[in-house]
Amino acid sequence: MTEAEQLLIAAADLNQQAESAETAGRAVEITAPVARHLAFLLETHGRQIARAGGIRNAPSEAAAEYAHDIARIYLFGETA
């Protein structure tokens, strides 16, 4: 299995879990390691944005913008 296939399968599985949980009105449970890895990705993008002086100057503007959307949803319950 290629790295791309692994990413796509994991994304599909997480999306399916989220959709099922939302339909059932319950929270999605993820393991502590997954939560730590998500936190690492957000931290990495936060550091890149800080060094670049803003999202528009980040190495990957789209990825930085999406990471910021995730942070806003987590912190403030906003929707992307």
C-alpha cells in the first residue's frame, strides 16, 4: 500500500466515523496518539505561520489556512 493510499483510507475512515457520530448525535472518539499527532500538525503550521509572518506567506498557504480552520473549530466551535 502506498503512502497516498494510506492517507486516503485513513481520511475516509475518519470521515465515516464523524458522519456516523454526527448522525447519531454522539462525539467521535479518537485515540490519544491520533490527538497528539493532530496537535503536532497544528503546532507545526502555527510555527510556520509565525515564522512566515502570516498565513499568506506560509510555505503552503492552503494547508496553513486549513490548519487555522481546524484550530478555530476546536477553540471557538466555529464552522469552516
